[in-house]
Amino acid sequence: MLMRMVVLFGLVTGMLMAEILWQPSYRQAKEEAVKEGKPMMVILVSHTCRWCRRLESRTLNNPKVVEYVDEHFVPVIVYRGEGNFPDFIRSAYVPTTFFLSPDEKFLTKPWRGYQAPNEFLYDLKEAWKAFEASEKKR
């Protein structure tokens, strides 16, 4: 009985502490995407944006979102005003989420604004389907 409780505690703790495996820079995300043959999920944020913080704390920490992103995408967060990403990743709104093929083609229209975990997960799946369809055309 005690062993079951320890295992259950470990599983629950692992799920609660799950984190997206973020790439440290756009350049490294692109390199990883090419190497792994995965699409990139690029989130444009601002240091002063409360909706960006809400996206990070509520949605991007959701265990189902974390699992899906880590399995299917190469994720990176870039900060508006820091200019360490290509010019085509621009938006007047933050947060904005971009889904790109490894060769930097848009897979979907950019998503602007905060999304709750279930909405975000649905759209992640749609972006993955778009990536799979684009790969079949090659």
C-alpha cells in the first residue's frame, strides 16, 4: 500500500511539474526543427504583457499542453523588442503564436492573444495536422 502511494505521488508530482522543453533562442529552435523534422511553435511575447504571463502560467503549464508540445513541436519564446528573431515574426499584438515548418513556412495563420488550455490544445492539433499535410505534399 505504501509503495502504491509513493508511485502515485511521483506520477502526480511529475505531471504537476511538467514543463515545456523550450529552446533558448530562435536560431537554436530552427536548427533543432531541421534536425528533428518537427515544426516550430514560436510565441512572441512582451515582458510587460499580463496576457502573456497568463498564457505562460495557465496554458503553457497545463500537463496536456506540455505533453503535446514536447512530443510534436520545437518550442521557443521570443520577446518583442529584442530583435533576436526573423523580421517575418512580427505582430502588433502579444502574445502571438506562430507555427512554422522547419524551412520557416507558415503552417497556420498566427494566433493572437491568450488561449485557455483546451482551446490551445485544439489549435495545437490543427497546426500539427497542417504540418503533416504539408509534409505529404513534398
